[in-house]
Amino acid sequence: MLEKTVFFRATAEADSLPKSVAEIIFSGRSNVGKSSVINALCSQKNLARISKTPGRTRSINVYSVSLRKWIIDLPGYGFARVSLQEKELWNKMMEECIIKRNSNKTVYIIVDAFVGPTELDFDMAKWLKEYNISFKIIANKCDKVPQNIPEDEIRSKAAECFGTDKSNVFTVSAKKRNGFSKLKTDILKFFNS
Ligand SMILES: Nc1nc2c(ncn2[C@@H]2O[C@H](COP(=O)(O)OP(=O)(O)OP(=O)(O)O)[C@@H](O)[C@H]2O)c(=O)[nH]1
């Protein structure tokens, strides 16, 4: 369904993002696979640009699902080779994009299922909690996790670490395009609510 509805893609600065009534925001560490997740979610190959080089997604990518319903792809955090000034700009962008925009929103924090969540991911979750913004977790790169570790265990651990319910954690592999049906259902439920 999502693949049929995404019809528009744009790049924007945080303070000039179009108005929306509902938006899904993807956030996560640099190179965690945000672009790959968006492509898999929309069953497309090149909607979002994938790169082996961390920090490739620098501006905000906006995908419209329908009129005034958006998927927003934020630049990754935690990329080591950025200046303090760039980090400050990033923080400002988060504020403009997430806090100041008056829309119904859910943030999906994408984490690496193999490496596990990092302090920066927990900081992000803490910050969202402070502002009362709802967030969910996507554990990507599950294809790298040893097969004897059940995905249910990954979900339980992540839920515990982030202080959320297990139903708010999704395990996927963007590379293998596995695990996306539950995530799609969740996103469509949000957009249709
Ligand atoms: N093994 C594996 N690799 C993946 C998966 N998803 C993404 N990758 C790889 O991870 C790297 C980064 O993917 P991107 O989708 O560009 O990541 P990003 O988070 O958008 O990157 P930034 O531009 O740094 O924000 C690429 O080499 C992908 O092929 C996955 O599910 N499994």
C-alpha cells in the first residue's frame, strides 16, 4: 500500500518544511540504514539514496504519502567527523523539525540490531520523552544477528532498554526486505487514524 501512495519526494531545510497533519519521522545513527528502510518500506529501489559512506543524508528528505501526510528522513546522528558547529546545527534542526512543528507525529528510532542501541539512541529517546513525543524502535540489520537469537528476544531487550512496550519494537532487515509487513501496518494505522 505504501509503495502505491508515495508520490512525491523533496529535500528541505528544517525551517521550511511543508505543513503536515500527520508525519512519521525516521531518525537514527548515521549508517544505520534509514534510507534502506524507507526503500524497503515503500518497495522501491532508489527512492532514498543508500550509501556506504556514513553521513550521506545531510538535509531532510520528505516523502509525501498523501496530501499533508509525510514521511520525514532526518540526517543521521553520531557521525564522528563533523564539527561542533555542525552538531549544533543538527540540534537546532531537531528542534525545528520535531518540537516546533504542530502536527500529529511518531518518531521511529532506527537502531542496529547487530551492534545494539547506543548511548546516542538512548539520548534521543530521552529527549523525545521529555517533550512528550511518541516514539517507536526499528531494529534493522537483523540479517546480521546470529540465527539462534530469536527476534522476539531482540524486541524484548530493546523494549526494556528504551522503557517502552514490546509492541513498539519492530525487527527488520532492509537488505533482505524482511519484517516489513508489521511495520507497514503500524504506519498505515497511524496515517489513517
Ligand atoms: N547487512 C545489512 N546491511 C544493511 C541493511 N540496511 C542497510 N544496510 C547497509 O548499511 C549501509 C548504510 O545504509 P543507508 O540506508 O545508506 O543508511 P543511512 O542511515 O541512510 O545512512 P546516512 O546517510 O549515514 O544517514 C549501506 O551499506 C547498506 O547497504 C540491512 O538490513 N542489513
